[in-house]
Amino acid sequence: MSWPLTFVSFAQFRAVASIWFNGSADRAFSPPQTGMHASLIKIYLPWVVACALFMEQLDSTIVNTAVPAMAASLHVAPLSLKAVVTSYILSLAVCIPMSGWMADRFGSRRVFAIAVAVFTLSSVLCGLAVNAPMLVAARVVQGAGAAMMMPVGRLAIVRTFPKSELLRALNFVIIPALIGPLLGPTVGGLIVHWLSWRDIFFVNVPVGLAALLVIRRYMPDYRGEAARPLDLVGLVLFGCGIALLSWLLEIFGEHDIDTTSAGVLLLLSMSLLAAYGWHARQLSFPLLRLTLFRLRTFRVAVVGGFITRLGIGGLPLLLPLLYQLGLGLPAWQSGLLMMPAAAAAMAMKFSATRVLQRYGYRRVLLVNTLMIGVTISLFGQVTPATPVPLIIALGLAQGFFNSLQFSSMNSMAYADVESADSSMAATIASSLQQLSLSFGLACGSLITAWYLGNRPQTDQAAVTDALHHAFVTLGVVTVLSSLLFRTLRAHDGDSVSRGELREAN
């Protein structure tokens, strides 16, 4: 039983879960090659996937605040441990494209269980590392495990729940994933302050072990209808291209690479990705089947989500800077000001289904994207004279609209995807989502650095002014991204939001 279940009795949890998923727990369900009933699958599966996503999202940010302590303990310079962060991101980017093929070939239960086991074991190895190379190597393995957890977990959800229940299931799963990035820096700082940096990795162990127990009994075992060969050439082209691009985004803003070299490497990564695009069109079984983008709902959800995250993705970096440099708050108070967004995001999940049922995906995404842009821009008006309750209200609004946006885009992506293509769709969506997170952080850094110009970073007033302009710019970019959602039709996604099957065209 996973950790959230320890706070409620089994009977209470089962009753809540049954209500949450429209009472579907009472109907029999037999996934391929299993004899499980829907009552157990639909109760435990969302929780185990949610816990796995929580671990993955938490680990993507919790290490950042511990780098100085790690460097002191391992007797190396702090900047030399940048690889601890980048190695995890690179491993994610390279291994995610393989997840769909592995799930189809070896079964979702086996792949997901191995992924959680690898992630948990590598977390222990990270905590036991005696030098920097060992720590980096363990982080690479940890990233590989995380890369399999995200898309395979989503695949199990998409195939287990009918489209009429998919929105509720995905909303439930994503709540811990929303909390992870916000808690990461705060939790990491507290652990390092009171305990040891090694303990930030041991946090995953009890969650991972509990998840393994649930996976063994209640994870459905889905496989592809027919075995398809692994596209090795495509893996090399796409993997190298995406890894190089992710690395460039991660080291952006540092002075260990000149502009010419960065430009050449960027051109090389773009060329590799373009070569993969040409290669994929020649094969019957490519690594990532780009023909799925012909589905309007999938295309708009994935591409629109990528563009929207350019604005949203910079907030976890820029908001703490604004609170600490612009408002002069200590780190712990800055962390507390990030909490309202998490609380609002969780609350929104309970009403997202009703909002989408009433207004539809097109109207919700058009209006909600505009509101996200407005809230991002309003952070550009926050000064030391701004009342704290007003800042909290702005954080609540930002979390509310962001949560509705992600719920809409993540669920609409599967509205017209056939069951046989669900693993491929989950892999593509996860790959671009991971890349969009790096793009968002790099975009926020780039815009802020551009506004800062030649002024020193020690000039608090100059940095604050640059941050204010960056928020306004990111808000405008987000507002412009709403134009892509105008291509949706009024009833697109109704199979998910309202349980109405329509022909996709």
C-alpha cells in the first residue's frame, strides 16, 4: 500500500475512490492477460502511478539546493557537480523514446516494476556515493528508471480507464506530480540543513518499496498487439539530437562554452532531429510515429502544451529570484510563497472535469491560456510594497489556471488516439513534455539575461527590473500561444470530457 494510504482506512479510501471514478469500481474489468477486477485495478493503479510521478518530479528539483553541501562532502568544486543535475535530465531525454517499445514488447507491468526498482536502487546508490563520478553514474541510471515510469504509467491509465473516465483518472494521478517540483527546493534545503545531503535520495526508498508491492498485485499487464522491431537508427538519431539539445539548454547562461560553439552544437542537434524526421517517414515501425500528429486533438494538445510551457516553465526559476532578490525575503519564506500555487493546483483538479464538461476543450483552453498569460504578467508588478495577501492571491490564481491547463492538454491528447496507438502517443507526449521543461527554464533565463544586459548581477535593483520585464514578456508569449487552440473545433475532446464518441477528422 503506497504512502498516502497510511492516513486513511482502506474502507474510507475505497469509498472515496469509487465516488471519484463515477462508481466504476463495481464493474468487472479484465485487462489483457490478467484476471483482476476493475474494483482493485481502478483503486490502486492511479495511486501507484501518482507516487511514481511524485518521486520523478521531486528528484528533478530536490538536488539543486544540495549541490554546495555535496561539493563540500565530496571535496570538489560546486560547479563541477553541475553534471549531477544534467546527467539526470540527459538520461531522461534519451531513454523516454524507448519506453513505448519496451512496454509493447515486455508488458507494462514488468517494465513499470523494473523502472521503479531501478529508480529506487539508484537512489540508494546516489546516497552512498563516495565520489563525484559515482554520483553522476548513479544519477544516469536513476534518470533511465524515471524515463520508463512516466510514459508507461500514463499508458496503463489510458488503457485501463475508458475515455469517459480518463479525465478524472489523469487529474487524480497528476496531483502529486504538481507538488513535487514545488516541494523539491524547499524539502531539499530543509534536509540538507537538518540532516545530510545523502538523505535527499533516501526519501525515495520507502515510497519505491511500497509502490513495488502494489505493482506486483494490481498493475495490469498491457502489451502491443504485434511485436515491432526496435528502430536502432532512429534511437541514435533522435537520442543524440535530443540529448545534445537538452544539454545545451541545461548549461545555458554559463560561461564554459562560447557562442560559436553553442551555435554549432545547436545546429548539429537540429540536424540530427531533422534527419530523424526524414528517417521516420521511411519506416513502417519508427521509434516515434510522427503520423500521430495528423490527429488534430493530439497535435494541438502536444504542440500547444509545448509552447504554453515556455512561459509557465520559467516560473519555478524566476519566482524564487523575485521573492528573494526583489522582495528581500529569506529562502524559507520564498519557499512558502510557492505553496499557494500547489494548493490551488490540487483544488482545481476536483472541478476541472465539471468545467470541461460544461464549456468544452476549445473554449476552456482559449480563455484559460489568456488568464495564465495575465497572471504571469502581473508578477512583473510585484514590489516590496505589494501586500503579501495580494501576492498569495496571485499565486493561487496562477496555480489554479496552470492546473486546469495541464489537465486539459494532458487528457485531450488521448481523445482520438486508438488503443493500439496509446503507447506511442504516451511516449511522444512524455518526450516533448520533458523537453518543454528544459526549454521553459532556458527561455526564462535567456529573457532575464537579455533585459539585465551588462549590468552586474550583484545590482539588486537591476536584477529586479530585469525580472519584472521577463515576467511581462513571458506573459505575452503565453497569450500568443492561445492562438493555436483556435484551430480546435467546438466538440473536439468530447469523448473524454463528456463521454461522447465522435469521428476525428
